[in-house]
Amino acid sequence: MSSRARAAAGDPLDEYIARYSNWGRWGASDECGTANFITRVDVRNACRAVESGIVVSLGLGMDQNGPQSGANGRFNCLRYSTATGTDHAAGGQLWGDHPFPRKMGYADDVAVFALQSSTHWDALSHIFHDGRMYNGAPAAVVTATGSQKNGVEHLAGRLVGRAVLLDIPRTKGLPWLEDGYPITAADLDEAASTAGVEIREGDIVLLRTGHIARCRQMGWQGYAGGGAPGLSFFTLPWLYERKVAAVASDTWGVEVRPNELPDSFQPFHIVAVVYMGLLLGEMFDLDRLAEICATERRHTFFVAASPLAFTGAAGAPPGPVAIL
């Protein structure tokens, strides 16, 4: 039975909320969710497992060529210079009221961007359900000044450790998955088996659908908020049982779109973020990593991808790297 047929046969949202909730698992005051599965031993072992020293960036560029259309207040990064080389060359740079000594000059920049407009992690204050967010905190504590609970700053220094790449289109011999393709637990198992890896407690799973590769050929139209391949709602038990610390994908929202459950918007997020406390990373650029993993025949590696500590924010970009 397909995932959409399963959803039509009976909406399992409430069942999944009850069965896969981690509220209270790490204490009533926890604000880190499944990042707690990553231990110091895990980080140490992941560091020791580095072999080739190849370093791969996993972040999209922060510029006007990004994936955002401006819908729902999200726009591509605006960067402008407040000090330039042309200022220096023209002799126009001053320190206070005086020129810089010894012919010194400098450049400086300012950036304005939506924190979730490019590669980013969702904080546990990002999604609400029935007036609550992760661990039962009331949604009303997220105000215009930021969130008093579950802000992204609590994840700073946490999303570091062993990562596994599951390259679904490569496993299937495809350049990319089509919009609306629901990645199943069987697909995840097949990709892991093909790559010769096992998913361990505390792993960061990097899920490649090929969506960014397709956009590089065809443009970003429809990427942000449109149709996409992604995780089926019915993979939540797979992730819960394996105690995965985080999932980062190359799509706008990790889960499949259109969504599978009737009359729902991002139902996977409701269970994963609000109740499981599962950390979700979006718009990760996994294409170069996938090529290197295929060449090196290695799909596990060390990842450092902690978000920037914007206090009270509902999400933030990291400077993510994989080290093989």
C-alpha cells in the first residue's frame, strides 16, 4: 500500500504524536531534543575516524542567487559594503578624523537576510501544534523579541559528530527524485545497504534527493514552498527507533510535498519537531559531497554543522562542513 493510500485509510497524526513523543525524555527543561543522542564519545570517535582529510562545504552561497522568491517574508541574502577598496584607493578612508597610518585600508560588510532563507537548522521553537512547542512549552513565549524557550542558541556546539549520507537518487540510478516522491523506510534501508553503512544512535543523517542538482539545471522556480521529494510521514518510526540525532536534506522542507496526510500542512514537522524534538536541517548542498562519497566509496564522516547562536531565533544557518 502506498503512503498516500495508508494516509487515506486513516489519519495517523494523533497516533504518532502519542507514540513517538520525547517530551520529558531528557528532563522537563530540555531545549535540545534529539541532539542529546550525540555524546562526547560519539564526537571523539567521529573525529578519530577521519581518514583522507577531505573537507566539503555543505552550505549554499549567501547571495541574491539563492532559492527564495520573497513569499512568506523569506528573501535571499542582501549584502552591501560599508567600506571598500575603492574608498581606500581614493584616499577616502578615515579612522575617526584622520587617515589610517602607514597606507593601511580595509573592507567591511553588512548582511540582511531571513535566518531560514538558505542552508539552516530549524530550532525547536519553529513549529507549534495546538498552542505548544517541543517539551510542552507554550507557543506564546515566542514573541517579537524572540523565544524564551527552545531558541536556536541552545543548539550551538551541539550538531557535531558522525554523519551518514543516504543518496536516494544515486541508489536508484537517477539524477534526482521527482516532486511528490515519498521516500520510504525501505528506500532508506536500501540506500544504507547500497552504501554499506548502518545508522547508529546519535547519527546525523544527510538525505540527498537531488533537488538542488535539478535546480542548478532548471532554476529555483517552485523550490521554496513548492512540490518536492522528501521523507514520507511514515518514516517517523524508522527515525525514532534508530535514535537519529538530526536529519538534513537538500530540499526546502525535508518532508515530501505535496504532503501525504489529508488537510495537513507539513505533518511530518508536527511530529518530528514538536513532539520528537528531532532536529531538521534544510537546503543543505549535498551534491559535491555525494560525488566524493561515491569516488571514495565512503558514506560516513565527521560533520561540524552547529547553527549560529542567534538568541531566541526559530532557526539559523550553520557553516556546515563534512570531513572525510
